Amino acid sequence: MTSAIRHAAATDIGLAREANEDSYLADPPLFLVADGMGGHMAGDVASRMAVESIVRELARNPGALADAVIQANRDVHNRAAARPELRGMGTTLTAMMTAPDGVDIVHIGDSRAYLLRNGSLTRLTRDHTVVERLVREGRIGPEEAEHHPKRSYLERALGVEPQVEIDSYKVATQQGDRILLCTDGLTTMLSEDEILQILVTERDPKRASRELVAAAVAAGGNDNVTVVVVDYPGQAGEGPEPSAQQTRAVRSPNVLRPNWRRRALRTSIVAIAVLLAVFVAVRALTLSRWYVGSSDGKVTIYRGVPWFIHKVDRRSDIPVSALPEVYRDELAEGIRADDRGDAEYRVSKLREIQAEHGSAVSPNPTPSPSVGSGAVR
Ligand code: MN
């Protein structure tokens, strides 16, 4: 299963930093990003140490991701305690292990995991920041949070305390899923809508990760930016068993859809409404007109326009076949009338013609039902 997964990663120092203190790993089945913090390169040490420690622990005890992260917390904290220049260092960590039935995610801090599924982007992790807690408690709005000066103040990080509380969840995967791990250098520079646009546009994971990082740098690049993109195969038959576990999928359903979809939908609704209004108007206008034609072989008064919108108003008992050919042709085309009275008048005229024609030409005016009816509608 894991071998069918496609993945890529990219990182950039950004425009305003002296060092890249982000670390990442993309080595199936383990994927992670870590954003280190602390003065004088200590952040770089913290994020790299965390990655090394997790890899070492997983080699010893495969699959036990949460345990490995807890051990990494101890390792980083012990190193910081032992070295004055590293005191207070720590790192965010968003780590993921792929498995046949889905992914295990372990998370601390404000790096993030997102799931792209069927064109929608869902955030899988919650930020351990003061600002996100204030939003959750309803004390500030999401817009205020986005520009809050303290939006990157962490409530939790790996290595800062001897013990750490981690979030850990399992997400069931489906064919065609794409998972993004990223540091806050991406999410502070790009809106979730912008991230979504790139993820849906760039189908190749390598191009998608490079494009995400380039866009974050172009948008200001105030921070180191790192992304890992993991694709589950989209073709039926080569991926993980699809829907057995779909039901317990994702947390925090911050579902976003691309702008162009909303626009396309709005445009279609407007277009349909306009067409409907035009149709109703045309129909009303058309049905206010009258003509005489035939139906079921009988002379018939219609509202509407022949070959367009029309409906039977009254069917007479005059057989079309009992009329001279010239009238049959006219009826086939539809004889225009000014109004209902005019139409009735024309029918009465045809009745006179029928009487004359029947006595003059045919000794037996009884119509043959097969004649004439085929000519009209
Ligand atoms: Mn950062």
C-alpha cells in the first residue's frame, strides 16, 4: 500500500530569516514537519533533534508514533536543560504515519495537517496557540485571529516542558486523497483558499509542494516555510481499501471550496433563472395567439404558434380529410386567427366548405381516419 503513495516535500528559508529552523521528513511510512524555535539557532537544533529522535524510536518500536514523539520531547528537553545556549528551545511537530486503513497523526504546536478530498480542503489539526483557543472559546472571531499580533504564540511545543500533551488522531483515507503537512510559514502567508487552489491545480506532488513554497515566499516570506504533500493513488484497484473506515474520518470540518466553483455555481444559477424567465415570458406571449390547425384528423382551434409552443383549445368534429386539398395544406401550416372569435369564425367557414366539398366531390363524406391526420403534427 505504502509503495503506491506518491509524495514530495519542499522548504525555503524565506526572506526575513537568517536560518531555516524548519525540519521535515518524507520517508514512507513516516512524514513530518517541525518548526523549531529558540534563540541563536536553537530552533534548528530542536526541530532536527526531534526528527532524529522520532526516527530512532520508531526503528526500535515500529508503528508506535505517539510513544516516539513523547520520547523526542524528553530528548529535546534534556538537551536544552543541559546546554545554557539551548535553554527554552522547542519545536512544533506534525507527524503522520501512513497505514493501509488510513493515517495516524500526532501533533503539537501550530504546524498543520490538511486533507484535500474531492476538491475540498479540511484542516485535520488544531493549532495550540493562544489565538486559536480564544477563537474556540468564542472570544475573538476567525478574521481577527488571522491578523492577531500574537497569532503564533504557542501554548504547547515539543521539548519546552519535561512532559508534553499531544494530539493524536487517526484519519481514514480514500483513493485520491491528498494530505498536506505544513509549517506556519505557509499558513500565515497564504489563505486556505489560496492553498486549496494550488493543491487542486498542481496534480503532481513535487510541483504542488514547490508551488506552495514559492507562493508563500512571493506573498511575503516572513518565515521559514516547509510543506510535505502525500498523495493516495486515485485509480481504483491500486490504492488502500476505500470506504471501510470512511465514517470516522476527520476532525474540525473547516471545509473550503475553491472560488471558481462558487463563481461557476452562481453564474449557472443566474443563467438558469434568466432562461426560465425568458421562457415563461415567451410562452405567455405565444399562448396569447390563435390559429386553426388539425389534431387527430379533425379541424382544431389552437392557442400558440404552429411548430412552436401551442396547445389545443377546442377540437371540432370536422374531418380534415373531408376538405379540399388546398385547405388541408393550409391547416397543416396553421391558419392564423386574430383571436378566439376569429378562430371560431374560420372553423365555421371550413364547416361550410366541408359541406359543399362533401356533396360536390364525394358521395360519402365519412372520413378515412388514416388520411390527413399524418400531415399535421
Ligand atoms: Mn514558523
